[in-house]
Amino acid sequence: MADAAVIVKPCSLEELRGQVRREPGALFAVLDACDEPRVPAKVSELGQDVAVSLYAGRAEQDYWAIAPYLARADEELLDWIVAELWGSPWGVFVVAAADLAAVRKHFRRFLMVLGPHGERLYFRYYDPRVLPTFLSTCAPAEQEEFFGPIRRFCVQGEGSDLTAFERDRRNRGPGFEVDRAG
């Protein structure tokens, strides 16, 4: 497979709304309850057909109040995120070529990592303060594995700005290419 690279470019809420209209079911939000206590109640309101914990088993039971949740995003959920969570480290948007169950299965693979002394640690890659740095440190094969069925990550930065991280399959080599014009 060709070397992967990540293209970084601006994104907007209107682009995400357009994504929902063009391709219903392709936009997801990974909602981080650790920094946003309103998330578990919203996930419960959405129901398991729309939103699920990324944790399973005992971790899902023990850490429900601080867990990451995956939700299929529509315009109503976008409006709620903007009204209730915007400006805080609430999570990230994801555009995927897969359904809720497949995206959950993919993301669950990255929840635990080994620490420097071999200890198992939770990895909060869905934190918008973590994801950009993590992606920039990945080798091309790691980027490819992490993206899996994901076409695009959108992370809120300062203010209302969003930044998109997209897979570049045009064999541009490792690392980032920043598109400041787009």
C-alpha cells in the first residue's frame, strides 16, 4: 500500500451539515463525557441505535460518567453540540464509510495502550487536545491503521474554528501536509 499522509485543512459547521444532507449516516461524533457531564444524559436520550459507549463490559458500567461515546450525528445533534458543548473539549467529529457498529469496533481497538513500564493505560485519542498531536507523530502505517474506515476527523480549535484531518492516498510520503488555502 502507498505511504499515507494526513492533510490538515480548515473545516466548517456548514461543511458538516452538508455532509449530513449528502450522506446521512456517515457523520459521527465521539463525545467525551470526561470533560462534559451532559454527555451521558444526551446519549441516553438518543438511544442505543444512535449512540453507544466505546467502553464495554465492566469498564462501561464503572466509567459510564466519564466514558467516550460514539453517536451518529444529524443536524439536531450538531445543533446540540454547538449550543451545549462548543468551546469545551467535548470530543471530535468523524466521517466514516461504515455503520455505527463498525466504527465502534474500530475505535475500541485504540482505547488501551501500554505505558512506559508496560502498564495498561486508557488512551483518550478522541480528546481534541490529543488527536492532532497523536496524528502528527504517527508513521504512515500507523496513520493508515488508525484511520481504518475513517475518511476524516474534524476537531474544534480556538473559537468556532474546526480543523479537518484527512487521509491522503496520493502517495505524498509520511507526515502532514497543511492546506492553509482551503
